[in-house]
Amino acid sequence: PTPTPVPRPTLGFTAVPAGSGSSIVVPSGYAYQVLAPWGSPLFAHSPAWKGDASESGADQALQVGDNHDGMHFFPMHDAAGQEKSDEGLLVVNHEYCNYEYLFKPEAGQSYPNAWTLDKVRKAQHAHGVSVIHVKRIGGQWQVQIGSAYNRRITGNTPMTLSGPAAGHALVKTAGDPSGTSVLGTLNNCGNGWTLWGTYLTCEENFNSYFGTTAGTDSRTEPMKRYGLSARGTGYRWEELDQRFDYVKEPNESNRFGWIVEIDPWDATSTPKKRTALGRFKHENCAMTLAKDGRVVVYMGDDQANDYVYKFVSDAAYDAGNPAANRNLLDSGRLFVARFTAGAVTGDMMGDGEWILLDKATNATLATNAAFPDQATVLIHARLAADAVGATKMDRPEWVTVHPTTGEVYLTLTNNSGRTVTDEANPRAENRYGQIIRWREAGGDAAGTRFEWDLFVLAGNPVAYPDRTDLRSGSANINAENTFNSPDGLAFSPNGLLWIETDGSNANTDRYQGQGNNQMLVADPASKEIRRFLVGPDGCEITGITFTPDMRTVFINVQHPGEVSGPNAPKPPAGQSLDEYLLAQPTAFSKWPEGAPGIAGAGGRPRSATVAIWKEDGGVVGI
Ligand code: FEO
Ligand code: CA
Ligand code: CA
Ligand code: CA
């Protein structure tokens, strides 16, 4: 759809101060509600949210999944064919699950010791995607429970492996000798959407679901490069579901790490894993068109020192023939980025090139025995990118394309382990992250050269007042808007840049003055950045989509109250973490309990979507 033409917008809200606490803060004049938290019923026969984690695996498959991440609003159309801004399909990724909240506490155990296949299934069903028919009635968004559009896609939903790697020896398993039929999608992080009205869900840290009970480390080099662990996984699926044991099913993990295309309008459709886009830890993706109408998809691989990619389709998009576009993502070329310093070193700008990852034409890959064919290049894309000398980035997260200029923006969230710097990743021990942007040669998204600059070097001038210290951030960072770890990133259709963070909420020392994870809005022309929202304790802010009229913005609050990692509370001896947390109502955030749109007690923290609008009904952000 063509964006509504509007004058170049400027930021029009009062900045929200940084802070900690158990609720959401939005600018004055804005209101919000919580929508579709984890465990919400979707179908007429769905069990209601119980609040004590007593739902079974089958129950979870009928409820909204956990850890909401990327999402997109697909508007319904009215009788005149116009897009509606009060009704549509909200398609939401569910990235992972927190066992301390997913399962009912069991005495003396951090995780339930009576490990059963039903618990494995419950965890698998908390992953994937929800298609949720939503409607705004009387000023409040509501889930249309029982709508024929509603759907749960989980870690066990049948899907098709399509494109050049489908049927290859490396994706065949005992369970699927054809190498074309996969069960499920996992670690659904960011997302994209297509010009033809489908949803793209991106599989990120798929490696964490694979382990072995064999007691031996028989990992191949590619398995190690993709981060599979020889030890048991935290998820423990390999104990009871043998396809997750990489000794028993060495190729199963090759069937994850893809971008999956879903038709949200047909709840019976089979999702397709599009192998032409390469296999890595996909964060999100952003689609645009080349000058000749071919489809271009930008993608990041979220790992310290991994890469930025783009796909260019072989065939052109045909707006007049939607059916012809259905398999555009099955055939094309995959490129990886090299960022160079340009004419001047140290000015945080430069140029770069897109290196084609093609077995037939790339001299390095053509002679490399590790890549016998192009399917292997795609399945082991990280290793191919290593071989051609792509630039090792500070954890590429979300990418977004400016709606009118085509300029591409990408978050590099942080890389505390960086030792060797370069122009695009200019700080060792990078705790704060940066946003890089580039302009393709000739303004053509299919170009093979580009110019880039850093839009912002996030930093903390409160902790580092000396502005010559790169840790204080670039000139558009100040004591009021300081933040760390940009992650979610999206342009609204009117060209404002929305930045979401997933970093430290410690609010002390090097993070002092930054508060909880948050969302900020930037003007790409002036480079001004202003804080729009602060999330509840323990969460990250992620996922972002707008109604066509830009009067509602939907975001996701992921893992509120998360207590894993270094900040995890230490329960007294003899008490499990679960028991401890549930006995200490103030020990952790139970957001969204008591928040607008949530009736009654929630029992435990729940990831959820949040709809935000201006009380005067205006366009958000301006
Ligand atoms: Fe799932 Fe890189 O965030
Ligand atoms: Ca330079
Ligand atoms: Ca992310
Ligand atoms: Ca995250």
C-alpha cells in the first residue's frame, strides 16, 4: 500500500524521562492498553488463562504464545476496498519461553524435575507465531476470540522447506527423507512482511534447542560455527524428543535458521521456509524494490562479529498479479556486506560493497571444497561469508528501509567482546551499540556498492561527560535521551524512525541515567532522538507496527520480570526459584497485572502487546 503523503514530520511529543518501575510510561497526552498477553485464549475452545502455569501442552497450543517479539498489522478492507485502521490481523512472533514462569513450581527444584513429554510440548507450543484477529470497539482493541483467522503456529506445525536447499542431503532426516517437510518454527525473533500481503518470521537462536544425550561431542565445524552446544541445553528437549538430539538427527538443525513466509489470511495454509535467503541467526528482514522491480530483502545475523546480508530476487514483483509473486523468494541471489573506511578515516562514514555468495561465480567459493554446491552455500551461509571476507559487525539486529528515500538503517546492538575496531564498528568493548545507515549506489536497492554513515553512536554522557570519549555517544546523544543496546527498529509510513532497546536496565555505573528498556523516536533528517516510552522492569521493548492511519502504534513488551542471568535472585536453601518468586509478590515485576486492558490478577509476568494512541486521536509521534 502507498503511504499517505504527509509533510516531513517533526517530533511532536514531550520526552519521557528515563526510569525504573513496574509500569509503562508514555508521553503526556497518550494512552495505552495491554492486548493479547501470553496465555490469552484465541479459539472458542481455548482454555482461559489460569495464572498458575497449570496449562498442559495441548492448552498452550490453543493460547497466545510467550515472549512476543516481531509483529505486523495486516488491515482488513472496507466495502469500498479501503484499508481499515480499526480492524485487522495482528501477527505476532513468540521467540522463546521462561521455564520459571511457564511451569508450575515444584518443591525444591529450579525447573520441574518430573520432566515429561507434555512439558516439552508445552514449551514448543509457547514458541512460534500467533495470528490474532483484532478490532477496536469503543476505543479499546479486542481480540476476536473464535475468529476463523485466528491461528497458532508452533514448534510442531508442519511447514515446507522451499527454494534451492529443499531436498538437499544436508536437510534430510529419518523423519523426513525428502528433506522438504519440517515440523515447526523456533526462536521467532524479528519479522518482515511482503508487498503481496504475507508475513515473514525470522528464526534466530535455533541452536539453543539442540543438544545430545550421547555424552560425546560429535559436532561438525558448521554446527560449532552456528553455536550448537555439546552439553545439554537449558530447554531439555533432546531428552524426550529425539529430533533435537543432534547425534540421533544430525541434519535436523539445518532445517532451522531460515526466514519463513506465512499467509495470515488463510489459517489452513502451509508456512514456507525460504532457503534462498540463507541460513543464519535471522533477526528481522525488510523488503523493498530495486529500480527494475526485483524484490530486495535486507537481513542481519545477530551474533557478535557476524554479518549483514541482502537477497535480490531473480524475477520482478508484479503488483497487478499477486499470484505471480507467491514464490519470488524462492529464486535469487544472496549477498553479504563489506563496510570500508572510505576516503577519510575516523569520520564514521565510508563506502562498501555487496559480495555475491554464489558458488558458480565467486572465485573463492568456486574452488572451496567446503561448498560442493549452492545449496551448501545457503545452508552454511555464515561459513561462506567468513570465506569471502565480509565485515564482522557489532551484532546486527533490526533493519528498516526509509519509506520514500530507500535509505537503509540497521541497529548494531552492542559487542562487549570486540577488540579490533573498524570504521563501522569503532569501539572496543562496545556496550552501547550504534545505528548504521547506507545509501545504495544510484539509489538502486539491487546495487552492489553503497555509501554508509553512523546515524547514532549510542552512549552515556552521564557516565562519560568527556564528549571526546566515544563511550559518551555521538552528538545527538545527551543526558536526557541516553540509552543502550538499540534492537527493534522501524520507520513509520511517515518517515519517523522508531528505536527499541534490549540492553541493560541496571541504571547504575556505565548505565546510570538510562533506566529501563525503552522506545525512542528519531527524525532522520535532523538526527534528533527523543524518548517516547519506558517499559516495566526486566523487559525489553520490541516489535512495532502501525495502523494505516498511523493513529495506533503496537509494540511488544517481552520478558517483563525476567530474572535469569546475573540479576537473578538467590532463593533460600530448600526453596526453588519458582517458589521463591511466587511467594515474594514484590520480588519481581508481575507486569501486566493491573495494567489498562488487563482484568484481575495475572499470577506471573506475561509478555504482551501494547496498543498506544494519542488521546486527541492524532497521528502518533508528531
Ligand atoms: Fe531476538 Fe537479536 O534479538
Ligand atoms: Ca571514513
Ligand atoms: Ca531483538
Ligand atoms: Ca532480545
